Amino acid sequence: MKNDLVVKDNALINASYSLGLVEQRLILLAIVIIREHTHNMHL
């Protein structure tokens, strides 16, 4: 398995300060779902 890095853009980090906890979790969940979907397309 290759080493996958999790990175955040500086703009995303700065914007996250104005989001609530639930909003941040929803965005991170969306990122995970998109990554899993695109990973499964390449298999």
C-alpha cells in the first residue's frame, strides 16, 4: 500500500475557523466519501 498523505490547503484551514464543529465534520466526511469513490473507480 502506498503512503497517502492527508493535506489541507491554507485557505481551507483559515475558513475552518469560521465553521462550527458539525460543519467541519460534514466537510471532512464529504472529502472521505469522494476519496473512497475515486479510489474504487481506479480499481
